[in-house]
Amino acid sequence: MPDKAKKYYVYIILTVNNKLYCGYTTNLERRYKLHCEGKGAKFTRANKPLKLVYYVEYTTKEDALKEECRIKKLKRTEKEKLINS
């Protein structure tokens, strides 16, 4: 049974070399800080984060992971449309 108070986030980070990184977390602020410190993911160690450009909150882990997977399959232009919506 899911914890109804828990929140799940899917987010996109823009890096200094203009790449987009998509991830999932239960603590957005802490996770972004880890990315900035070079401790978040292999990708963001090699591509320093510039700013958090998109996030959405979910009430279930399953929904968040499905959305993360969907976003990761999008083309760059489609991700930019999502960010700008």
C-alpha cells in the first residue's frame, strides 16, 4: 500500500553544455543539490547542471517512473515543448 503522504518527482535539468537530463526522485531539492555536487548521476558528473528547467509531482512511484521513461524516449524538440508548456 503506497504512502499517501509521499511525493514523487520527475524532473529535467539543463546542463552547461546545453544537454537535458531527466530523472526521478522523492526529494527534488536534495537530488538537484547532489547533481550540482557531482554526486547525483554519472551523466551530471560529466555534464555540469546549469538549472532545473522542469518538474512534475506524482502521488505514486509507478506513475512517476512511467513518466520518466516516457520523457527519456522523447526527442530533444519534444522535451523542449514539454519544458515550455
